[in-house]
Amino acid sequence: MIDQTSKNARRLRRQHRARRAFHGTAQRPRLAVFRSLNHIYAQLIDDTAGRTLAACSTQTLALKPGGNLAAAKAVGQAIAERARTQGVAAVVFDRAGYPYHGRVQALAEAARAAGLQF
């Protein structure tokens, strides 16, 4: 049984509440962010087709260390470039229950600066 008071369980409840409100389409996919202790990951997801259009992480960019603001900014710029190659200009930002702060905010601002609209 999952401890309902753990930090991750509370984050997952917030994530599921938010997912009821929005979903990604082919024209406006969902930019999903996952943050771990050492890395940060971003995916462009078309929920209607159930497929990932583009993905990027600190591991694919071979950034060391991968758990800091500079790495999150690099992932934000890279996912925006990959979105542009797919023909995507606007996305729905899914912070996955994480607070809009720190690395999540840095990734979002870098993606906006690189041309993604959300």
C-alpha cells in the first residue's frame, strides 16, 4: 500500500487532478516535464494519438551535472528546437505536479525564449 502522505504521492495526486483539465493534441501537444534528483526530462506528447512527438533530457544531451538550472535551461532550448523540427509552435505545459519554481521554471522560460508558445 502506498503511503498517501509521502511527498511523491501528494505530487501524483496534483498531477492527476491537472491532467483531467487538459490534454495534448497534434497541433498543440503537451510538454510534460519530469524532474528527478540528478536529471530533468521533457517530452512533447500527442494524447489523442497516444504517441511522443519529441523528447529530450539531460541524459540525451550528456550534461553533467544534470540536476541544476543550467542543465534545465539547455533541455528547454533543445526541446523547443525539436518541436520546431516537428512543426509545433504552441504547447500545453504540464509541470506534473511540481511547483513552478527552480528547474521546472528554468526549463519553461528557456523553451519560451527559444520560440515555444504556452
